[in-house]
Amino acid sequence: MASSSLTERTAQDVMHSRYVTTDGFMTVTDGIELMRQYDATAIIVDRRDEKDELGLVLASDIAKKVLAVNRSAGRVSLYEIMSKPIISVRPEMNIRYCARLFAQFGLSQAPVVDAKHSVIGIIDYPRLVIGWETN
């Protein structure tokens, strides 16, 4: 983590890289396997082209939209359960504003996206809190 003061910590200072990127046609079963293999907390669904937007699948999406309603994970594609478009944060966003954004929109985590629209990390509540209280 960067050595910025607590009030100046940014999303980039506290983000993690526990995510995987894939296309939306992957099945939920294969997505779960990727999450397991890379200890990922999120699946970023890549854009189909430059005019498309990123998608996001969290474990909670799988639990609510597949497991709880007894759908077959092998027959459901990620694009069917992803959130799209997603709310992302800029790397230079102050973590206090990240926390406010999460509270305002009911988020638990969000991708950190650079100026080239590339995901460079994930920010979540644990990282916000730990990053805020780290010297």
C-alpha cells in the first residue's frame, strides 16, 4: 500500500486483485471453478466490443439467481445473471467517497477502472476499512 495519509488514501492504495475476467458465455459452473482456482471474489465479464460495458458477477449473484431458485449452474451462462452496466470507481477516488458510494448504492464491492476503461483491481468493504485504519 502507498504511504499516503489516512485521509488521502485512494481506491488504488487499498484495492486487491482477487478477480477473474472472462466472457459472458461461460457457464456458472465454469465461473465458480475459476473463482475457486484463483481465490477470486468477483468475475468481470468482458466487453464484447468497444461500445459495450463491463459486467460483474459476485458469489451473491450466483447464490440468489442460481442456487436459491434451483437452476442448473451448468445450464446458466454468466451473462444471464451478471450486473451490467456496473458501477466502478476511479483509482484516485478517496476511500471515504468509495464508502459513501457503496452505502448510497448498496454495493459490497466494485471494480477499480483506469482511464483506458481497464479493470485494475477490486475494492470492497474489508479493504476500505483495513486501508483506512492502516498506518
